[in-house]
Amino acid sequence: MHVSLHQISKRYGAVVANDRVDLELRSGEVMALLGENGAGKSTLMKILYGFCQPDAGEIRIDGSGARIDTPRDAMERGIGMVFQQFSLIPALSVRENLALAHPKTPWHIGRRASRCARGAQRLRALAPEIDPDARVATLPVGQVQLVELAKVLDLDVRLVILDEPSAVLTPTEARRLWALVRGLADAGVGVVLITHKLADVEACADRVTVMRRGRVVLSEPNKDLTRARLVTAMMGERAVGEARRPDGAVRGHTRIWVKGVTARGEAGAVHGIDLRIAGGEVVGVAGVAGNGQNILADVCAGVLPPHAGEVIVDGDVLMPLHLPGAAGSRVAYIPEQPLRNAVAPDLSAAVNLALKRVRALPWFPRKRDLRRDAAALMERFDVRPPDPGVAVQTLSGGNLQKLVIARELSRTPALVVACYPTMGLDLAAAAAVYEALFDLARRGSAVLWISEDLDDLLRYAHRIVVMFQGRVAADADVAGLTREQVGAWMTGAGEAVEAAA
């Protein structure tokens, strides 16, 4: 299968997403599509998938002009896409979601139906730890991503588009994904890998295309490229700053005490968690997906009430959904799925940015004041397009993440709970988010930072807490820690360790 896009242009109001883009996609090839947030990568691929229509340009498949008006048209031509924002139905099982992906699924789906059986078989090869009968709502975000991938691959596609597929995967899951991508290419399937991670490129790409400001600025074989050249192509001549970890010597008294907390949610449970975080301290939380990290985050953010124990913020017990002035109003929360858990998708950026200070606003805030404040935040955190009136559901995944971060990190809270805060962000944006996060720590905030990037945790955190089967398997200062030691605790192979009091 050979797909060519000729002079594709797409504009959203004053914003040019794609500007006369030419691109070639070939069977048996993995093409990595890189670029900073808002460069136009996802828009271009959504046009190919029929999710939106170009303002100008042409798509050709195997030499003939092709009209792709809807995703169904794309699927009938053998083109599948895994979006950065998930499309599974949370209330249904994994097996049912896989079956519903087929164009002619009957109203009744038996457990032994051929479509269900084939989908489950695909899933076992990709992620053997996922129970096909589990409800999607109970899965951690990394496993949801793998189900999305299995759903598309089950359609026997000839070209598959993966939008940031490794953004929420553990290192083990990412390696499995890379092997799968290479296997698809070896079987003759074309793969487009939209990514910000240079590790993805190095692991499995044959060719690299870089977009910047809606245009293709580089397209060459991967073997001819270096990291430095890729970064320059992505970011232009702008230097990518390096975040600085807050000085451990300035850590103050305990601001957050997670005191004997036991809690259960749809995604799992935690048992007897006892954890203290000082002002100015960055505590990283590591663990294989599904071991309670996100339940801990929800409890600390006041979203999920504990069954036992309590969270104490500056001496006050955190009361979920309590009135402002209680501990809950002093917590900033960046959840793992911002579109689902952090914004009102149909409302404007200006309204979403004001949500955390609604009770501090006048009864009838002036629209121009909301837009002025939103514009300043969007400029500070480089949210594109910088339009306070844009509906947040139209933003790219990276820019949606930056919008949530702009709202949460623009205050000085007692506690910041950050779940994968740089997910889907380009190099410069990730560095800026880390710097904003660590600047709050320098000003006295306690930071609970959940991540699956062990290198970043070891580089920036003061302490690392490792979760295993809903309990704290280790709590240790990063000095002297290695990836191997943390990895052993994550799999339950290491001896439990507690930080010195």
C-alpha cells in the first residue's frame, strides 16, 4: 500500500494547522512523525483517517485519487488509527469493546463469537496481563492504550497510525510495543508513529519526518539522523532548557501526611499507606501500572475518600468535595486523563482556566476579564492556539495537557499531585512543566509526582516511593539509587525499604 498526501492544507480560524504538506507513506515501513505540540502532526493524520477534511490538497492511494470523508471510509481502505484521546466505552468489557470496533457487529455479542475470540487472541499477544472480561473503567491508563491498539490491529489494517502510543506505557510495555511495531512492518503493514519520544524513534523507525508550524521541515532515513539534528529540526534554533531539581537542603516541615490510608476505586486499591512529604520536597512515585499509584493520587487530591485513615494538609484533615477554605482548596491536581477528569470539554479555555477560582470570582464575572486572565496564562504556558474562546475539546492532546497545567500550577498550593504531567509534551514543553513544578517546590509546596519514567524520577525527585500491589514497597532517597534497584522493587523482587525518619 502506498499513500501520498499532496499539498494538504487545513486552517482553524486564524490558525494554520497544515500548510501545503506533502507526505509519502509506504507498506512495510515505520515512519516516525515528530514535531512540537501544535506542529500539525495529529491534524494531518486525522485528515488521512477521515476524521476531518482538508481545506485544500489531495490524498492518493496506490496511485489513484481517494476521497476519505469518514473514519469508516478509511477503515474500508485498510487504514486504522489509535488516537491519543481514548475512544473505548468504559462501562463495557475489554472483549465487548474489541467486538464493537468491527463495522458490522450484531446487536448481541456472545462471549464465544468469532469476533470476540479473534480480538481476545490479538490482545493476549500484545498484553497477556489484561483480562478480556474486565471492564475498561477498571484498567490503568497504560492498559487502556494497549486495548485501543489491539482494537485497531484486529481490523486487519494495511496502514496503522499510532498517536503517541508509548506516552503512558511502562518501559516493559514500551519495549513490547516496539517489537509489535517492527513485526507489523516486517509483515508488510505501514506504520505511522506520532511521537515526542526519541527512544521510540531509535527503537523502531525506518524513516523520520519532522513537522514545525504546520510544515514538513525534514524527512530522511532514520539511520542518517542524530538526536541533535532531530531536536534542532523539531524546535528550530530555540534552546531546550534543562529543569533544575529544587535544592534538597531547603526542605521544610511536613506539610502532607498520608496517615494509614486504605482506599478502593475502579482502578484498584491501596492498603495502609503512610507517607509524609515536607514543604519543598519532590516525592516521585514509581510502579508498574495498576499497583495503586492513581488511587493514591485521587485520595491525596481529595477526589476519592479513603475507607480508613486520613490525609492531613498543614494540620487540617482533607475532606473530599469540601467547601473552599478547607484543605481541599489548597491542592493542585493534574490527573492522568485530563480530557476525562480535568476539564469541561464543551466549554472555552477561558472558563476552564477559571474553574479553580469560581468561588473567588464576582457573581457575574465580566467575559473580557476571564479572557484577559486566560490569555495571559495561555501565553505563559504556550498553549496553542492562544485563543481563550477555543473549546478545549478541539485542542491537541499536548495543548490540553498544558492548559490543565496552566490552571493548576499558576497558584501556590500546599500540595501538588501530578500524574504523568509531561505526557504527550514535546521536549521544550516538558522542560518548562518540570521547571514550573519544581519552582512551586522552591516556594514551599509539597509535590507528589507519579511517573513511569525512571530516568526522570532519579534525575529530579528527592525521594522515590515504589508501589507494589497497593502498598509501599520502598521509600528511599534517590542518592545512590539505580534503575535496577527501583525496577526490582516495582516487580516485588527487592527488599522493602523505608526512608530514614
